[in-house]
Amino acid sequence: MKTSRLFSSFLLAAAVAGLLLTAARAEEHETSSIKFSDPAKPGTLKITITNGDIHLTGADTAEVRVATDLKPETPEVRKDGLRVITASASYSLTEKNNTVTLSYGAEGWPASGGDFTITVPRNTAIVINTNFGGDVEIGGVTGNIEVKSLNGEVHLNDIAGAALVETVNGEIHATVQELHDSQPLSFTSMNGEVTLRLPADAKANVRLRTHNGSILTDFDDKALVTKTESLRVSTHSHAPRAVVAGDDNAEMRAAMHEAARAGAEAMHEAAAAIREAAIAARDAARAQQVGNDDTPVAPMAPLAPLPPMTGGKIVTGTLNGGGPEIRIATMNGDVTLRKIELKK
């Protein structure tokens, strides 16, 4: 009997401790909210952070809510009489002309990580720039989406608007519930596979491209009608041109394959060098600040745009007769076009 009572007391104590721990964790996260100046019209959320994960969800709400372990910038006055304009571990959340802007860290500066959980009205347009690293996850949004990232995976779940995603190092996974005319989709990664899921009856024009990887689909050849192209160098001109695969010049194909492989490896090394240089710059800057707080630290250079892709395997075609444009490209990784699995 004593053992049973002791065990029950232990379970009760553990449950209370769990509740206290959950409450403590909740208190660690600051929550801010802001409304669009014209809620009757779709708003835009612009996010610029240097380092950290972003989890964004569309919901039936009239405001933008942000939860994070960072503190929002406030014009508070300290005990020494100094007014805090901005702090290193704080973010800014403002609204003007129906556009909400969330900023964290200086431009091009790899600050310590700050993770954000954000809720927005479903029809909000989203523009995200991550200058150093962090994963991006967006779900349940019907507005247009633009994501540009250096290091990190990008997941788009159950979206229904146009999308433009570019990342140097990271996979891209997108599930699109609806396609609309004049709302194209574009996904580009230098190092990482790209997977796109569409409804079985979706209509689109597709252009899929990869250097080191395969192009895969579970759409049958009646729904997805394609042709494959490869890069071929003309003997009469220095300019490359695309031709339908099946060329009997095996030596030329082998040479072009080797050139594409070498180019992809060079691009992979360049992307790794960018990442290593950014880390080195961050560590050196922090060490300099610790050694002398008065010493100014030069900011990192802004990220260069993704270089244009040449060569590789290109698949073009129509899905269910054609429709909005879909473009997918990666240097290293598979490109996969799949049907959305029906929920049982």
C-alpha cells in the first residue's frame, strides 16, 4: 500500500513539474501582434533576418502574430537615463501602407540565431530574405510567396498562390493545392533536391532541370507529356544550344556530361566557400568585439544573386494539357514532380 501511495505521489509531482516547465518555456517566448492598416485588402509581410528558422502559418485571423525567444524593440528608458533605440537581441515589427515588416539583425550580418513562429491572414503575400542561414516553413497561405535564402531548407505546405524560391544550400519541398493562371511557380537550388507535389488534375507547362541528379515523376505519360533536352556545343559557333536527346554522337554527349559534372562540382565548392567565409567573418567580428567594444566592425558584403545555370538535363512539357508556368532547377540533386496523395 505504501509503495502504491509513493508511486502516485511521484506521478503527481512529475505532472506538476511538467506543467511548470511548460509554463516556463511559454514565458520565454515573447509574443507580438500587429494589424494591417487596411484589413479589407490583402496585406504583405516582409521578413528580413540574418540567422534563424521561420515557421509561418496562414489562419483565419485579422492580424500578424509573432512568437520568438527574442524581445521586440521598445523605446524604453534605462535606469541610467539612456533610451534604447535598438538592441542586439531584439527584432523590429512595423506596419505601413498595408505592409508589415519584420526585421532581425543588420543586413548581411550573421547575428545569433533567432527563431520565429508567425501567424498571418491566409491571403497575405509573403516576402522572406534570410541572409545567412535557417530553415523556412510556410503553410496554409493563399497569397504569393517569395523566399531567398543562403543556407537552409524551404518547405511550402498547402499553398495556393504564385511562388518564387531560391536557395544556395538547401532542399526545397512544396505542396501546391491550386494552380491559377498568371501565377507561376519557380524553384531553384544550387545544392539540394527539389520536390513539388501537385493535384492529379493540375494543368501546367513545366521546365525541369538538373546537373547531377535525376528528374522523376509519378504522373503517367498521358498526363505529363515531355521531351528531354541536353546541351550541345555547335561546331560552327562558340554558343551552346539545346537539342532533343537521342543524338548519336556518343563522344560529344560524354564530353558535355563531363563538363556539366565539373561545372556542378565547381559551383558546389564555391557555395561551400561562401558559407565558410561568412562563418569566418562572423567569428572574427565577434572576437574583435569582445577584445575592444569600441572598435567598429565592417559588415559582411550582401549575398550575390544565384549564378545562371547552363548545361545539364532539361525536361520540358505539359501537364494535363498545359497551364501556368512551372520552373524547377538544381545543380546537385534530384527534381521530383509528384501527385498529392489523397487522404483516406
